[in-house]
Amino acid sequence: MDHFFSEADRVIKKGGAIVVFMAVIKVESLVELAQKHGFYYKTTGVWHKTNPMPRNMNLHFVNSNESWVYFVKGARTGTFNNHGKLILDYIETSVTPKSETLFGRHPTQKPVQLMAHFINLLSNEGDMIFDPFMGSGTTGVAAVCANRNFIGVDLSSEYTKIATNRITEVLTQPQQETLELDE
């Protein structure tokens, strides 16, 4: 992650946002690394999964929450399109629906609705959204639906193919809709 933040510092414009999903136990270490590279820590929030996988439910609690951390590069604030509304650091959605896995599935795939929440809040139409860990392309789908530009990379050619197919399908649909969280 130290190398990631070094490269992120190189390519992200001043005031640009980074959102990282992670286990809550790693937040403090991540914040230290980000600050070392000139990123301002804004907040830590929670994504609550309304229908989590009930793995090992007889052994321990079912994990229904995932932490996210929000940073801004080289500034105390960046774009925040809340339109005067109170936005909580708690987001509740289902896990990725089956309709979003038609081209394939990634082990840590997020739902488009979740990524659209961050894209709509933290960027403007025409902005560039960059996902250096693109996986199945959820961020790209949310970005193009929100009229943003998108660049994504992944080490796996299998996931790059899945992401390309998903994003291409959205781009070839006759009418795009802006995705937002239900209120």
C-alpha cells in the first residue's frame, strides 16, 4: 500500500478523492501510509450488507459490514456533491445482485449501487475515475452510467475481460441512467 499511495500521489490531481475498502483492523496503518504521501484523511465509514454471506455462522458472527476510508489528495476537501443534504458515513445495500455477475464474478465484487454512491458524491460529470484494482469492473460501470470517464487496470487478464464486457454492455445500451442510493 505504500507503493500504491506513492503512485496515487503521482497520478491523482489536487483535491481528488480516494476511497479504499478494507478490514477495520487495517485503518490506522492505511491512514499513516496515505498521510506520508500527502493524502488528507477525511473519514472512515461502513458499508452494511443487507444480505451477507452466512459463512461459518455456527463458528462466529456473520460479517455484514465492510469499512471504507476516504482521503483527499493535497487538500482538506475536494468535490462533495451533497446538494446541502446530510450524508452519513454509513451506506446500506445488498451484496452484488446476480444481474451484475452475468459476465463473471470477482471474490470482492461490490454492487454498482455502492460505487455509484461514491462516484456521484466525490466527482463531477466529465471527471476521470481511476480504479487500479478494477476486478470485474463495477467502478467502471458506475462511472460510465454517471457520465464520468474511466480508466481501470487489473493484474488478471480474466477479470480485465469480464470488466471490459460489462462496461461495453453499458456503453452500448440506448439510454443510461444515473445510479444513486435509494432514499
